[in-house]
Amino acid sequence: MEPEVTLTREATTAEPVAAPANAAPEKPPARNRWLSPANIATLARLLFIILGLLAFAYFARGVVVPVLLACMAAMILATPVHWLLRCRIPIIIASALVVTFFVVGIGSAIVHLGRPAVEWLETAPENLPRLRAKFQHLLRPAARLTEAASTVGNLATGAPASEVQAVEVKDNHVANTFFTWTGTLIAGVGETVGLLFLLLASGDLFLHKLVRLMPRLRDKKQAVEVSRQIQQSISTYLLSVSLINVCLGVVVGACFWALGLPNAMMWGGVTAFANFIPYLGLILGMVAVGLAGLLAFDSFGQGLLPVGVYCAVHLIEANVITPLILGRRFALNPVVIFVALIFFAFLWGVIGALLAVPLLVTLKAVCERVTALAPLGELLAPHETLELDRDKDGVAGTPSAAPEAAASAHGR
């Protein structure tokens, strides 16, 4: 019994082992702050607001599209209005003159260039059989393959193909649709022009209203600075892109005229308009110019020559002229451009495709100057490379866009 008592006393009198002095205290398991109930509720509300705005933009496009067009045009025409103000011309008269010249110029371009385009579209179905007959020797293998597939299909069904009886529908649906569309277009143009004049004539009215809402003087100064920087940046981009596309149309039209292509200036106007739509505009322009060249010239190589000239001029513009003028400030992520093009084309059709890149540039300019939106601006920026050079404080430089990504701001 004695040994057992000794063991029991040693066990009861043993002191606990002390922890090392330098041992770190155990940390509680880290929780993901993004999955907290408050953040989840905030994200849910934000998603609900975004979906509501998208639904409003889709169903109220008759109101939203004229407002956006007027705002974009006002940013382009703000510079000429400021030039007239420096000449001591009142802002009302300056705005009226600028809007009048703008509307007259756009209308003249539509009349002189749109009429040949409409005539070409009307005669295109009649010219397609002539095009097929002209290049039948090139299409003969495809025609034989199609005929063989049709024969095999008839043998599989065991009966000859039945003739399709033409059905004549006598109603005025097409005429009613045409007049409705025309009336809607005229109303939209009138709303856009009227709102454009009011925006130019109001000057900095909305900026003054914004400044009055700010509580502190520092916030007022920051609001004025950020607003002017954003307006100047967007105005510079829109005006530069418009001038680049107009010059591109003139150069392409002159090249087509030298090649002997009919309606050369009309195709130059088509090129300028299509260049506002990234990616898809180039494809549609190449297809249209290719058909025009094949219809106008006898040989296949000569017919494709206008397409080659179009592509060459476009490559020079996209990779040399546009990056040289715009630089890196307006570089955008090509993936974001393509997704935005599809999305806005779904929302508002052709007008949405035209507004896709200007809206992205506007959003990127706002994100660059608002700290809370910096992550969204990083998403809109193109692929970046880290420059290892140091600034004046000896701190590593910030990432900057790669030079070859500058052309992506124009949808290349």
C-alpha cells in the first residue's frame, strides 16, 4: 500500500507546466467580413436597385435615350459654346447658333449620304442574282454540294418537294408600322434637340446647385474640381473620337473615289458611322464595302480591293492615330467593351451600341476621381503592367496601362 500512496501524493502535488514566455496567444478563427449579415443585406439592396434601374432603362427607353444623347452632344458642343462666350456673345445666342449649325450639318449629311444608301439597299436584292451570275464559276462547287444534299433529302422523304403556294395578305400592317416608327423618330429627335439647347444654355447651373448642397467649403471645392475634370475629360474624348471618325470617313471616301467605286463619299460616311460602334461596326462595314466592290467591278480581285483599302486605313487609325491623340487616359478593358456593346445593344438597339463606349468612358472617368468607386475603375481598366521605377519620394511607382492597350478605348 505504501508505493500507491507515494504515487498519489506525487500526482497531486505536481505543478502545472508553464507556457513559454514568447508564445503567441491563440487567435479566434477569422470571419469573412463580406459574409456578415449587414453586408449581405447591403449587397441585396444594391442588386435590387441595379435591377430596377435596368428595368426602367429598358421600358422607358423612349425617355432615357433622348436624355443620354442630349447629354453626350452637350459635352461635345460645350467647347464651341465656350469659344463664342469668349467673343462676348450671350450664352443663349451662342447655344442657339451652335445647336443650329449642329442640326443643319447632321441633317445635310443624312440627306446627301442617306439617299444613295437607301437606293443601294433597295436595289441590293435585284443585284444579288447578278452578283451570283458574275462569279458563278467560283460558286459552282458549293452549288453542286447544295444540289446533292437536296437530292439526298428528297430520296429520304420518298416524295418530291411540294410547291409552296403563295399567300397574299392584304393589310396595312407595314404601312402602319412605318408611320408609327417615323413619328416616334421625329418626336425623339425633337426632344433631343430641345434638351440639348437647354443644357447648353443653362451653362454651369447644375454645378452651382451641386455646390450649394455641400455642407463644408472643402467639399464644395472638391465637388467643383471633380465635376470640371470629369466634364473636360469626357468632352475631350467625345470631340476627339468624332473628329477622328469624320476624318477617317473622308480619307476612306477619297480612296474609294480614286479606285472608281460608285458613291464613294456615301461609303465614306458609312465608314465614319460604323467606326462609332466597336468591333461590330468594322465587320458590318467590311461586308457592305465588299458587296459594293464585287457589284461594281468585274474581276474578283478588283472587287475586294476596296475592302483591303478599308482595312489598311482602319488599322492605321486604330493603332497609330487614335493612341497618339487619346493616349492612355481613355484605355478600357476590351472584354468589358464587348460585353457592354452586347448589353446596350439589347437595351436600346443601334443607339445603345453607339452609346456603349461613351458611357463606359464616362463611368471610368467618374471612378478615377471618386475614391469609393476605385475598384470599379480598376475593373474597367485594361491589362496593366507594374513599373518598377521609383517616384520622387522613393516609393515604387503605381501600375500604369500598357502602351499597346491605348487603342482599346476606341473599341479596337
